Amino acid sequence: MTDKKLTKAEWGRLEKALCRVRKPVWSLLTGVGRAQAMDFCEGYKAFLGEAKTERETVAWIDRTARRHGFLPADEAGSDTGRLLWNFRGKAAALAVVGRRPLARGVRIIASHVDAPRLDLKQNPLYEDLNLAFLKTHYYGGIKKFQWVARPLALHGLVLKEDGTEVHVRIGEAAGDPVFTINDILPHLASKIQGDKKLSEAVPAEKLNILVGGLPLAGPDGSNNPIKLGLLKMLHERYGLVEEDLISAELEIVPAGGARDVGLDGAFVGAYGQDDRACAYCSLWSVIELESPETTAIALFLDKEEIGSDGNTGAKSRFLELILYDLMRRAGGPLMPDSVVRTLWRSKAISADVTAGVDPDYIEVHEKGNDALVGYGVCLTKYTGSRGKLQANDAHAEYVNWVRRSWNRAAVVWQAGELGKVDVGGGGTVAKYLAQHGLDILDAGPPLLSMHSPFEVAHKADVFMSYRAFQAFFSEKETPER
């Protein structure tokens, strides 16, 4: 080290050459870029209002993909280069076939389309003290107290005994009734809530949905006249009987669409942005892809919020099925290890949101290594908790490949974790896809109020996530040595 004192100009040049300084996206975008970001998020808000369940999201993706030239893989001709898979109506995939042989690897962006919510129990409807309720079982990580005393909507699918599908969506249209979960008034809450931990203040078995209060006129002393009146309404409107509620997937979600947040409209506030922000960005990044060098696959998976189990989650063999379909269409020999070797040579992004630093709760964040809101898409090398437990930890070579591709594409990005080491933690689908041998890391926009009924995202971060996914699919492969 030299003892020479640097001039201000020398200091500035050295700092610029050696230091990485995070800058807000908005300070780096031109007027045209800002307009593009705001316009992109108008479509995003409309999507969030329509896609409130995993089935609704997959149906929206399916319709949108077909409008842009994607065909179901089992219906498309051998020369079709834009393919669609819809798996049980709850998971989906899009692929754009590239010029390179599949055996040399593919690019994958995997997001999830489920979100924390309340599901109806199998026998949900009951009456007590002239009030009718629906029993629920919460899905994923929620703060139960956030779901009481707010307008809620009912979405889902019911299968009648004859196989007829009944789609239900109540609480969204202007003339629709909404539902709610009652909370206890503060005058009576001191003993039953005030002395308890926040996590225990609203027990799960009290998350009951208020659905009715008008009795069906009948003989004196009739049992459950309000419940029977509601069942009569359901039968008249949908042809349902109570047993049909057993063969149903009915979800309680917050009522209402996405909204601008803030006087300047900098943010999007809505339910389900974890992880439909990434689903929307990855959808458009693959739809707009033309003649890529490497085959691009966008996966839209279910069950992430409950550990990715089940046959529509990341632990299923959906990805392998897609690769087999693509290989058969490409022709040539298909060996027992073809899919394994292809995935081993592949690159992937687990597209998922992360926690944005909230200045009101700075004690759980490490500012230098957590994602700042408005500073772009966040690259997350590893997830897990505490000592990287149950994490995918991306290799340095792959992190370098991703950051170079983003720098070349002028993507505004940052690197971060999810909270302090012994405070935060969480998992994504990355570790399950990594089991196939491919390189993968996490990337997505930071959120405020994550897992709440009203999550908040900065529009600049959503837009940069879209740009990052575009760059990932378009980046040329490094020549093989």
C-alpha cells in the first residue's frame, strides 16, 4: 500500500472502478424506460385481479399462450416450435424450441402459482345461534389475524357426482356479496386475545367464514333453517347438494383487485404477488422470445407454499415429461439417460420473490445483504435457514454467468438474502430442481408485507424481473472448451 494521499478525482475514479454501489432503478431509467415499466405493470395489475387461485392462474396462462401461437404439445405438429402443457389445470409449462440440440441443455425459469389462503374443509357448512358459517383450513404460511374483519371472496371448482364442473367466483363483481371472518371487539378482547402471543390471538379453528343469516321459512322447530336456506340457494344457482362440497376445491381469498399504492403510484398492492409476480414476468419473457439459441421452458408450478409436494408441485416428474416430449419431437435416439444428461447440462432460475427491507422492521434485516425495494430484481445465491439448512447454494461459476448476462442486458439487479442469519429463512423450488443436476439460483422482486392479504411490490422491481428473465432466455451460451 502506498502512503500517497489520493486526490478527490483519483478517489472517485478508484471508487467507480472497484466498488459496487446499488442504485434505484428509477434513477437509471430514461423517460421511455419509465413509461415501459408503468405500462407493463398495468397489465400485471389486471392479471392479479383475474388470477387469484392456481387454477385461475393456469387458465389465464393457457389462454394467453394460445393467443400468442402456443399449441398443446399433444396436438401440435412435429414442426411446431411453441408448445404448451397444462397439467391437471393447476400447473403448466411453455416451451420455445431453440436451434441447439436438446442434449446440450435447456434454459428453465420456474415460478409457482399457488399463494397462501384459506381452503374450505370437506364438510364446511354449519349453523350456530342463527348464523351460518364455512369452516376453513389455512394453506401455507399466514398470519391468521390478518384475515379477520376484512372483505373476502370465494373462488374455486366443485365437481358434481355426475362429473359436471361448477366454477364458483363470488365476491369480485360490483353487485356481489362478500364474506368475512368476525373478530372480537376490543371491549371484550383483553382476556381472550390481549394476553396471548400474536400467533395465538386468532386460533385456526376460529377462521370461520360468515355466509348467511336468513332462515328458510318452514315448520316450527325445524333444524338449521339458515343452513338449509343456503343449500337451497346453491342448488337453485348451481345444482349443488351438500355432498358435492366434498369433491370441491373452494378457496377464500381477499376480495378486490390490484391497486396502485402511494400518491405517485410507485407500487402495486394486491393479494398473491408471491409468486404471481414472477409467473407473470416469466410468462411474457417466454411469449416474446423468438428463435432462441437454446430451448427455453417456463414452468408454472403448484404447491410451493406447502413444500412442493403433490403431483402438481416441483417434486413431481412434470419436468421430465416435458423433456421426453421435446426429445421425441426432435427425433433421433432417445436413451434411458437422455433426460438426465440434458438436465445436467441445463441452466435454471427459480423465479420467486424475496423480502424487501422495511425500515420499520430494520432489526430483522442486514441492510448490506438484503433486498432494497426499488433497486431491481434480486439475485439470491442460496435460500434455506440458519446454516443454509435445506438450501440450494448456487456455484460461483453459475452466479457469474447470470450476473454477466444481466450486466450485458443493462438489467438493474442486486444480490440479497432473506433476513439476518439466525432470524430469517425460507425455501423455494430451487432445491428440488437442483436434484436433477442442473445449475439454478433464485431471482425475483422484493416484496413488502409478504404472505399478507395485501402484498406490495415496487413497479420498477417487477419490470426489472421481467427484463432479467428476458436476458436469461436470450443470453448466448459460452463456447464449450
